[in-house]
Amino acid sequence: MFRLLCVSIGNPSLSVFGRSPLAAQTLHDGWLLGAEEVARQKTPTSLNRVLLLSDGNANVGLQDVDAIKSQCAQLADNEVTTSTYGLDHQFNEHLMIGMADGSRPGLLW
């Protein structure tokens, strides 16, 4: 079974599973909202992964790479992983790779 959850950061016209539209969110808050929803919806046979498409510039909210990476590792311990895809030619490689590595160390493509 495949279910897709879309969280749009900064686009108030989109919502998560019929919830209220999201106002402007931070990278961390948007990612965490998606990860928590995946954790709630996970099943033993599902691929429980958050795919973060971002420029990786956490300039509002939690910005500490080590703290965010630690949260990715905690979620991975609960079988919810994070994959990241950096957008733009100046995406924050340190944060995006840190999140993916925190989720599943050594799995970089």
C-alpha cells in the first residue's frame, strides 16, 4: 500500500490530511509535522519515510543541525526515516545530508 502525505511549508492553500491549512512554517516544523504524521500512520508493511524537498536553509525556528539530526535518528529508531533532496544550487548541504545521515547513517546517494 502506498499513501502520500504532502506538507507544504509557506503555502497556506495546502493542508495535511484535511487539517487546517498551514500558515508559514519553518523547515524543522514542517518536517517534524510530516514525520509525526508518518509515525501515526505507519504499518509493519509500509515504507515509513519522510521525503524532504527543500533548499535546506533553516532560517526560522530550530536551526541547530545536530539537534535536528538527533531527532532524525530518534525517529529512525521508531522506523520512520527521512530522505532529503536539496533544491536550488545553494541548498544547505550540511543540514540536508545531516538529516539523511542521522536517519540512516551511510545511506547517501
